[in-house]
Amino acid sequence: MCRDLEGELRKSQQHFEQLVHDQETVLRAVASEVDSLVEAITEDSSLPKPVLPSVVGLETDARKWVSAALGKLVWLQRELQLRKERQVERELRRRARSHLKQKSTETHFHAVPWSSSHSTEHSPLISSTSGSPVHLQS
């Protein structure tokens, strides 16, 4: 019976060690992917770059490491949100400039001076009989 218990204990310990190894492998893969994302995004970031603890300490304090990794993911989320806001702001500015340019063009179109080809019957400054300008006395 003692040998059976010792055999079960060894199997359980090996299983536990395998689970720990698998966990470390997954967390290392997550760390690699998160670091790749951060590197790609921090090139033109307005936020300070977060630092993820080394995976070396992973074996001793996985909870602390996971907490720090979550902090880095929150940083990524915030950075992406800021970029989205800047993109919307740029689009609004572009639309406003386009609208102002269009209004400016329309205003310029309507402010064309009178020429001899225009009708003179409604213009108070052009004589309806001769078609020549009326001289006003001051």
C-alpha cells in the first residue's frame, strides 16, 4: 500500500510539473505577442512605453507577472483609443476645411463683377437706356 501511494504521489508530482511547464510556455508566448504589439505601436505613441517584467521571474511569481502583463494590455487599449480619437478629429478637420473651401468657392462665384453681358435692367448703377455706368455725385 505504501508503494502504491508513493507511485501515485510521483505521478501527481510529474503531472503538476508538466502543468507548471505548460503554463510557463503559454505565458512566454503571451509575453512575446504583447511585446510585439507594443513595439509596433510605440513607434509614434504619445504615451510612455510600459515595461513588462522579465519572464525569468515567472517561475517565482506568476500572479505578479500576469498582473503586469494585464497592465501592458490596458496601455495598448488606451493607446489604440487615443489613436482612434485622433483619427476622428483629423477626419472632422478635413471635412471642415473641405466645407469652408466649398463655401469660399461659392462666395467667390456669386461675387463676380458685372460685365456688359449681364442684364442692366435691375442694376441701379447702370443706365437702362444707354447701358453705360451712371455717375453718382457726392
